[in-house]
Amino acid sequence: MIESEEERTAARRTLAERMRSSSRHVVRFGAALAPTVGALAVQLVTFAITARGLGAASFGTYNVILALAAFGTEIVGLGSADVLVRAVAREGTAFRTHFGHMLASIVATLPLVTIGGLVYLVATDPLPIPIWAMALGLCAEVLVSRMSSSTELVMVAHGHTVLAGWFRLSGAALRAAAAALYFLALGSGELVGWIVAVSLQAALTSGLFLSFLIWRYGGPIGTFLVGQTRTGLPFCVNQGARAAQSNIDRVVLAHFADAASLGVYSAASRMMQVGLFPIQVATRMTYPRFFREGANGLAASRAYAVRLLPIYLLVGILAGGAVVAAARVLPLVLGVGYGETFEIGSYLALSLPAMALQYPAADALTGAGHQSLRAVIQIAAALAFGGLMAVGANLWGAFGLVAAFVSAHVTLAIVLWATTFLLSNREAPVA
């Protein structure tokens, strides 16, 4: 069929608009990535100072606390920060009310999560530090992570993705300053003392971030929105399950390996976790858009996810390559006791492209109102992850754990995309 001149002109205009849109995405991603790269560099320095200062055994003990804190961070607040993003994306005037609800939810749940984590540690695998130090470490790490994440989400909700990146850098810089002061300036290497230093830094960082949010966007309206809590629970469950998938490996290995071996694996795992940050930058940039697209149904949000797929895959591959390159020099930086971190870190990096591919499909479900289904998938995956990793660690140690970790993330990516396509195909086509 021969096209008319008008049709050819319209096609050229459509192509040009898509190219301009892609260029804008690249520019925005680059601008948002710049401070994140800085934060990564600072975190790598902090990680090296901490791992070297504590030694492999104490570093392994500390990472059990970090793994539980990563899970607890997603429980604290009951998903109120994600609900805030959705509310502000659809109605900007809702911010102050949801801001107050978010802060009230954090205050109400932080003590409960800390107590729950402490009970788990004491009941299953007591660490070689006092109980008060375990509680303080858990509370501090959950607080600073929750406040940092919530601060970034507030900024993302207002479209200030680049500013969120700069705040991530500032949070990393404050932790680096604490590590440099404790391990280098004071020359200390005691784990309990480091937990006290982290607690002071967590309180300072949280206070500064909260003060800025109030100054920049307005003070919170004191309220607790019961209905929004029910809405936020699927977000909370989903993010908690995802955090469990990414951190349960160290908790599982603690039952099958000595502290020094756990420290070596934790160092490699930490490198892989750092590689997640570029993926999270891409997620933060696109997350509000999924709610706008999802208002037209899952088919619309799925179409948006498909357009993003090549970008996420590229980011995941580049992140994995960067982790492998960094893991090459890791044993030299960390010193005696960390010789196997390169090999373990290189294998763990294989999971990053799979993790990157999970986000567009999962966010497409969330944006179209299928957050509860996403939560069910993530919970099932977390349970499967735990069982698979326990078997792998029991049979083949750290390398069995790595194999289980990578294969589980690949499987989860396939399940999320298959679910998104199957559900969206049942809907009416998007006009």
C-alpha cells in the first residue's frame, strides 16, 4: 500500500518525537547518575575502610546485622513512602498529609521492627556482642536507611530525581566520615565501638534529612491515615520480600560457615549490593510514570515497561561489569583474609542483569493496581530463595549459595514478565 505524503510526514514526526524522548531519558539518567556514581565511590571507600578495620570475622558478624536491617527497613513505615509517591504523582496537594502519615508510621513501627530483629538474633544465632549492641546496631541501621530512602522518594515524587541523587551522596559521605574518624583517626577496630559510632551518624543524618524536607517541601500534617496504611501494606510486603531475597544469603550462610568465611562472602556480597545503585537510579526516574500509565490499565503500563527494557538490561550489564572489575582489586584493598572475594564477587555479579529486568515488569504490575499480586509473587520468591540457598550452602558452601542466588533471580525475572504479559493480554487493547 502506497503511503500519502501526509502519512510519511506524520511518521517522520512520530519518529523524531520518540528520538527526542529517548534523548531526554538519556540526559536525565546521566544527570541523576552523576551523584550516584559519586555515592558509589564514597561507599566503596567506606566499605574498604570498614572491612579492613573490623577484620573478616567481625565484618561477617556486622553483616548479619546489616542483612536483617535491610529487611527491617522495608517493614518500617508500612509502605507509607510508596503511597506518598503515588498520591503526589496523581495530586500534588496531598503531600503534607501523606508526609505526616509517613513520619507517624516510621515512629510507630521502628521499635517493633528492632525488637523483632533482636528476638530473631537471640533465638536463632546469638552474635558474639552484647544484646544492647545488637539492638542499637539494628535500630541505627534501620533508621538511617529508612530516612534516607524516604527522603529520596519524597524528592522523586516531586520530580527532583537529581536532587535525590545528591542526597544519596551526602548520606554516603557522612557514613564515610564516621568510618574515617573511627578506624583511621582513632585507630580503633572494635565492633561494639563502631556500632556506637554508626548510631550517632544515623541520628545526625536522619535529623538533617528531615529538616531539609520540611524546609523544602513544607511541614507534615500530624495524622495517621488508617485507609492508606491498608494501601501501603502490599508495598511494604513486596519491598520486604525483595529485601529478603537480596540479603537472606548472609543470614543463611551464618548458620553454615564460620565468622571469617562469612566475612569473605559478605565483602563480595557488599560489592554486588553497591552495583544495584545504578539500577535503582533508573527505577526512581521511571517509578512515578508507571502510576500515570497504569491508570489506563496494565496493558498501558506493560507497554511502557517494554520500552524501558533495553535501557534496564544495559544498565544491569554495565553494573555487573563494574562489580567484576572492582572485585578484581578487592583482595588487595581489604588485605589478609579476603582472598576469595574476587571469585565470589564475579559470580554474584551475574545476578545484576536479572535483577534489572525484574523492575520494569514488577513496577508495571504496581502502577496498574496489581500491587497485591506482586507482593504474593515476591513473598513466594523469598520463601523459595531461603530454601534454595540453605540447600546450596549446606551442600557446597559459599559457592553453592552463589549458584542458588543467581538462578533464583533469573527465575524471578521470568515469572514477573510472564505474569505481566498474561494478565495484560486479558485486558482490552490500549487505544
